[in-house]
Amino acid sequence: MTKIVSTIRTSFLLAGMALAVHSCKVDIQPTDRYTEEVIFKNPENMELYVNGLYSEFQTFKFGQFPIGYSNATDALTDIEKYTSTASGNGTVNILAMDAGRVSAAGPQLNYWNAAYSRIRRINEFLYGLGKYAKVGEAEKTMYEAEARFIRGYVYFWLARLHGSVVIMPALDEYKVKDRQRSSEEEVWKYIAADFAFAADKLSVTQTTTRTGRATKGAAYGMLARTWLYAASVAEYDKKQFNQDLLTGVANANATTYYQNAAAAATEVIKLADQGYYGLDNNFAQLFLRKETKEAIFKLDFVAPQFTHQYDFGFTPPGDIPGQGMVYGVPTAELVDEFEMADGSKFSWSNTAQAAEPYKNREPRFYASILYNGAPWKGRAINSQAGNGIENFIEYAVSSEPKRTVTGYYIKKMLDSTNTNFVTNKSTQSWIEMRYAEVLLIAAEARAKAGDIPGAQAALNALRKARYLPENAPGDVAGLMKAVEHERKVELAFEGHRYWDLRRWRKAHLVLNSVRFTGHRITPQGTGWKYEVVSADNANRQFTGALYYMPVPIDELQRNGAITQILGW
């Protein structure tokens, strides 16, 4: 778990000082500025520097991606719809519907410059740690493990986007100005090496004074996630979409990488068996409870110094008439995916279910979705078609509707007790890695590695905690179908769906030439009429080229050795 405190700005200042002085060597220590040696000799500065590095985990909090504004990548998929048509709040819609908008010049999902700035700062820290730091060997190892944990996370995002990127493992490497991309397989192995080192060296828990720093469980969780991605690319890509010599992972290594993912996930499960982690039986509250055992690695917020605006961005407009944004809302495709309370599939073809579609659904439905008539902050949500402040409005009728365009609102992760978030903002934690994801990684990786009983055990453990029947299938195809369903529902709005569809190489099938939907709800007799309506005003587009985002054009201009990913 991670909690960033007000020392971040100080650490940035110290890091900047180090940048200013490391280029030359003099016989006399300068007296008008700090030198690297002075900075790293002070143990307090070491803590400040490392603490500042953790701020990188803010970049993608709450499943968002900085595309000008922070848009949720789930809105590129079938589970969430952003309401705006305007560039900025609605950039995610522009990208989802027009693949031609993605280019080396942008706009695109671009993290390149920010990532390499962070990588350089991490490598500078590792350099100073090894050369100047006046701390014990145990502390040095701990600091190195934390820095490499963060570096692994940064590279993980680069690999998610581009596959093949430039590896800069040490500060000395920056003396070589021009460098070509490493192969995608080398990149995944490099990321795994950083997380493996962190997993080996970090302690299971941190002291009270270091609450929020990386732990052994967090590193093993990230390692499991890394190997799962590498294995997925190895199995599903097969050079179908890109002939670049540096992209792709050898198909022959898929099973080995699945085994690696399963092994890393199992290490986290062992820690859970020892009482360090566990599934929270209250799905709604786990995102609001600071001490939930389900959180393996999280970003904590403390008012008034360190807050966010998730409630302001996603709460139903009836909470703050005329002020909220309602950036994104659930699609009908997601709503229909939630099971009935008895574990059966919901179906509009079932007369009884269609008459009362929000009755007798599984607990995660009521924790994740605000539907027409749902209780919320002392009122019933009114998302039927109409002109009220939170009534359904057809997408694109207004560029910034600030109300639902699907008939639903997001409930998951909202704080129902926060009634003054305009002034006070929000403080619920962002859980980057939770135990439910680890079990889903274990289920998928074990199934693919041939351990069917192990996969069933992991999947059934999750379903049991969500008060659903333990009915994991007994074959690989069935297990994969179940895993996809569980990841779609369990991890909704947490920023996984888009990347899952990409690593499974299903995005061009699910997200192309299709429009996702909502429900227009109107009174009919003593009940309601539910009409399926398009939540898009144009077909979605996902081309094969989008499995590997282009290297930004400014990097090509700076680096004479790097080549563009083929196809861009």
C-alpha cells in the first residue's frame, strides 16, 4: 500500500538539485548549492527522494489516463461510456470512434516523455545510492528494491502501450544519446527482473513510519501481472497485426510465462493464507475502508493536503445540481453482464427478469451501478428519459450533458457519506493492486499452464466471497470464458478492460464496427419500458495497428537510432 505525503515537493527539489550538479567534477565542494554527494549522504534526503518517486502511482489512479484531461480507458471499451463529445472531457470518445486520430503526432495514449523522465530520476537515485549513500547495506537494498519496483511499474505501462521500447537500465547508459528499441520480449523480461528483485528483497510489511511503501506482496502481485501480459502476447499475438521485428513475444514461451505468472500469484496467495491479505466480504465498502485486507498496494489520500475529485467527476448530478460533471457512466453491456443472485445469467428474454431487471441481482451489481429507482443519499435515482437534472439524455444531443447517456450512473468507489465534496474533495483510496485481481491472474495463468484444479480453486474463492455459487468450469476454454466475465464485472471501472482486450488480441473483434448501448426507460402501465438505444453516434474503431501505439514523433526527432514501430 502506498500513501504519498507532503514531502513529495521537497523530494522533487532535491532531485532537481542533483540534476544540476552531476555533470562536472571539481576539487573544491561548491558552497552555493547542494552536490550529489551531500544530498545522498543525508539519510533523511534518501527518504524524501524515494517518497517522491512514489508519486508516479498518481498518474493512472482510478483507471484514468492523461489524454489532455484524465479520461478513463474503460470508456474505450464496452463497459463504460463517457458523456462528452468535446475534446478534453470527451477525447476518449474521439479516439474510440476514429482510429485515424491516433498517430505519432497525437492525440494518442502517450506516456513516453513522462515515463522516461521518471526512469531517469529513478536511475539517478540508484546511481547516487550506490556511489554516495551513507546508509547500511540493508537500507541500501531496501531503497534499491523500492526504486526498482517503481521503475518496473513505469516500464510496465510503456510495454502495455508500445511493446518494444528503449531500455535504460543505468545512469551511465544516458551517455549514449541514441538508442534503438529493445525487443518486446526483452522489455517484459526486464520489467519482471525489477519486480522479482523487489519481491525478493522487500519485507512482507512496512513499519508504521513507512506505511504505504512497496511490500513483498505488492511486488509479487506486479510480477504476476507482468508475466500474465507477456504470456498473453506470446499466445495470442503470433505476429498477426504487426510485422515489426522488435514487437511480439515468442509463442513457444507462452506456457513458461503462464507458469511464471501462476508462481508469482501463488506467493501472494501464501501471504493471504498467513493472514496478510484476504477478500473483503463487503464489496461496496472495500473501496472506502482504509484498512481493507484486499488492498495489496494502494494510494491513500488525506484531507486537506492530498485529495482527489472522483466524486465530483462521477457522482449523479442530483448530488450537486448544476456543478458536477458525470464524466463516465456504465453501458447496458456491463449492466447485463452482472449475474442474478443465484448465479444464473441475466437475460432480457426471460419475461420475469425483463419486467424487473434490477431485482435479485448479485451483490456486485448493487455496489457498482446506480439504476433508475436505486436508493442514493436519501433519494431514489431518476434516470428515466426526461428533462430532469439526472434524467437520461441521448448521447451527442449536448456536447457536455453532465448526466447519463445510458440510463445508469457509476456507484462503485463513490463515497455516499461525502456530501460536501465540492469543497472538501474526496479521500477514498485508489487500489492499484488488490487480492481479487491476484486470484483472477492465478485462475487464468494456472488454467493456461494446465493446472485446472488450481484455476478452479482461485476462481471459486473469489465467487464465494461475492456470495455466488462456486461453479468454475473444468476445461481451459470454459475457465477462460469465466475469467473474462469475472474480470469484466469484478474489475469494472478500475482500468483493466481495455488492456485485457488488447493482451487477448480481442480488441479488434469487440471494439470495432460496433456501437455500445444504454437503456431509455419510460413509464408503461404500472411498470417500465426498457428500450435499447445506442450510446454512440458512430461506430467504434479498433484497427490491428492499435495493438502497438506509435513512438511519439518528437522522440524520433531526438533519437537518431530509434525506428518507428512498423505500421505507423
